[in-house]
Amino acid sequence: MKNQRNNQKSLRKLTKEWFLKAQDDELSDRDILTDREGAASTVCFLSQQIAEKSLKGYLVFKERRFPKIHDLDKLVRLCKIIDSEFGKIKNDAKHLTDFYIATRYPGDYPQFNFKDTEKAFKKALKIKNFVLDKVKI
């Protein structure tokens, strides 16, 4: 019984840590979007990270293992196994997934502008808020 309580406490702590990391990314995005100083690609990347860390926090909360991936579509599918309502954020996740690679490495990727960043940030917040509504810690 004591081990189970300690395990639940540990899971809650780890879940909170995932959400705090997502919150850090959100704060950085807000600063860049407010001042319009900084790289638009950074906001797109951090928006993907907000969604990723929120989804992983949910999976930790539900005591589910997940692979070390950055593909939000796959993470949503893992969450959807637990709760079918995650299908509601599938398109938002799909939109953000590509930002992980496209914003970090040079290549045949588009240049990002602040219109792109605002759209990405809104989608990230939608996913984050959706997840937080599901998790009561």
C-alpha cells in the first residue's frame, strides 16, 4: 500500500514536471510573439514542444509508456487508445509535428513568419488546454 502511494506521488510529480516544461516553452513563445524579437522558427519549434510535452505528460499521468519520439500524430494515437476524444486534436497535432525537424535543421524547408507562429502557437495552446482538462492533479 505504501509503495503504491509513493508510486502515485512520483507519477504526479513527473506529470507536473512535463507540464512545467511545456509552460516554460509557452512563456518563451509569448515573449517572442509579444516583442516580435527573435526567430519565428523558434516559436514554431517551441509550439511543437508545448504540444509534445503536454501529450507526454498525459501519458505519464495515465501510467503509459511511450517511445522517445517527437511525432505528435503518433503521441495523439497513443492517447486516443486511452480516450477517444483525443481524435479532436489530431489535425492540430499533425500541423505541429513537422515543425520539429523543419525549424531545427537547414534544408528544403520554408522560411517561417509571424503569421505561421501565431497559428502554431494557437494550435499548441489548444492541445495543451485539451490535455489539462483531462488531467486533474
